[in-house]
Amino acid sequence: KTVRIGGYSAMWGDIDMAPEQLVHQGDCHYLIGDYLAETTMAILAKQRKKDPRMGFALGIAAMLRDNATEIKAKGIKVVCNAGGMNPLGCRDALQMVCAQSKIDFKIGCVVGDDITDRVPELRRQGLREMFTGEEIPDVEFMSANVYFGAKPIAAALAEGCDIIVTGRCVD
């Protein structure tokens, strides 16, 4: 069996023509969007700090709005890390796009990568940096995230999700 995967983004702010090209001409089964880099995570963390409803890459909502009809018609699955520092907020924004377009998608959301609130506890436990062995600095962290890999994404696909939103899942 051949599975065609189209990667439409390498960073937040990447050109917006790629998903349209892949949806309309790429004969893709899956669209994969990578929105997150370290700098992006810092920007999204600052956004979330100002407004708890924010902290995700807004471009995913526009991508879905512009391509929802064709994505649904072709049965293309979308997997993206546009959730950034607020995967649930991103999911909610995508649900609003679906409601406005009157197109039903099952949207899965993978959470758990954001451990920012656990940094003081991890520091007290003596956790050290994995490569250098240095102690965790005694400074305020804007974000601290763990990579959880593909297993929860695969589980969401197995549960029939059409769109899966994650935070920082892999690099």
C-alpha cells in the first residue's frame, strides 16, 4: 500500500500556497504541518501569558478555512503541531472554522508536552540537563516542553480523527 504524505510547513509563517498545492494537486493521504521552532515557542509562550486563549499558530485556522471542502472530499488527514503552547485553544479555533464552514471534522488534540509549571519541582528533584549534566537554572522559564513522539498521534488516527493538533511533539 502506498501512503502519500505532504509536508506543507517547516515553520510558523511559511508560505501559505503549499497546503493548497498539496490538497489540490498532491494526491496526498496526509498533510503534515510543522509550525514550531524554539523561537516560535517563545513567541507563543508570551502570547499565552498575555491571553490564555492564545499561544498557538493561527495560520492553521486559515489553512483549514481555505481548504476544508477539498480536504473533506478527499478524506485527507491533517496532523500538525500548530497547538504550540495551547493545543486545546488551537483545537477550539479549528472547531469554530468547521462550524462556520458547516463541514464536520473529528478533531483530536494531543496534550501533555508542556511541563513549564513542573520546572520548580523538577529542579528540586535534581533533574539535570541531559547532554551537559548541568543543573536546571534558577530562572523563570517561558516554556519547557517534552517530546512525546508519534504514539499519541497514531492513537488519535486509529480513533478516527480527521485532524490532530499537538504541541511540541518531536523535532
